[in-house]
Amino acid sequence: MSALLSGAIAFALGCYAVASVLVVIRLIRGPRAQDRVFALDLLYFHAMLVMLVLGIRHRSDTYFEAALLIALFSFVSSSAMAKFILRGEVIE
Amino acid sequence: MNQLPLWVEAAVAALLVLSGLFVVISAFGFLRLPDFFLRMHPPALAYTFGSWCVTLASILYFSMIESQLVLHPWLIIITLSITVPVTTLLLARVALFRRRAAGAADTPPPLTLRRDS
């Protein structure tokens, strides 16, 4: 792996780390519950992007399946929490 | 281990850097904007361009490594384009519902027609 590509991978991972820190600040500060749910959804999304970039870094296909699973879990958990805030129960 | 041509590495690196920039900009907007409805807009940048750039980089990289077309990272784009609007719409409805319940002054009324009025 050339220095160009590994540098770009390090830059992207650093960007995701900085973005996750910003989102965690919003998660802690968030005035209402929906801010916190949205911040958690964004954290899932950043974890998924990290998995994809690590798949490029290690030349492995296994990370892709982890990324897909994280995307699905993010949808399930966020929609369940949004439904809970909206109605007070998840399944009516 | 085969050596990739330079333009492939440059393209993959550019896509990764672009995705990192998009994600940081969206997270910064998500932190800085004052209202929840305004705050919902910057993550769309990350959800579309951020994930597309990483996925296209992954497709290009694995296609060049394995010397055949590898399209399965496209599933990430398809999954996100189905699930993210549902989550976002649910959260927008949550915010509108709670704002209406709290009795904020400039909240639009519900659009459904009442039968009893």
C-alpha cells in the first residue's frame, strides 16, 4: 500500500473521529430527546463508515458485512426509539 | 501482492478524503445549528455524499485488486437510501409532535381534517 493511500485512509479515519466527537457533544448537550436519538443514529453511521474504510485498509471483505449489519441495526434502533418517543410504546 | 496503478490509488485517496471532509462538515453543522429542524439538514450531506464516496472508493479498490467487477458495496448505498429517509421522517414527526404538545407559538397545525368540526 502506497503512502498516498495510507495517508488518505488515516485522514478519513481522523475525520470520522473528529466528527464522532462533535456528535457526542451534541448527544450530551442535546436539549430534547430527538436530538439524542439523531446523534446516536449519526454515531452508528460513522461506525459504518469506519468499517468500510478499514475494509479498504486491510483488503478484507469481512468488514463490508459488518458495515451492512451496523447500517441495519442503526435503522432498527433509531426507528424503535423514535416510535417510542412518539407513542410511548414500540409495538402497538 | 500486486501493485495498483497510480491513478487508481489517487482516485481512491481523493474519494476517501472527500468523504472525510463531508462527514466533518455535516457533524459540525449538526453541532452548531440552533434548532432541531435546522439540525436535520447537515447529516443529509454525510448520508448521501459521505457514504457514496466511501462506497465508490471501495468498489473501485476491490475491483482493481480482484481484477473483476465487485459491486456488492453498492448494497450499502441501497440500504442507506431505503432506511435513512424512514428514520429522518420519523424523527421529524417526533419533533413536530412534541413541539405541538408543548404548545410552541409558531407551530403549524395538523393537516388532517377533523370530522367533528
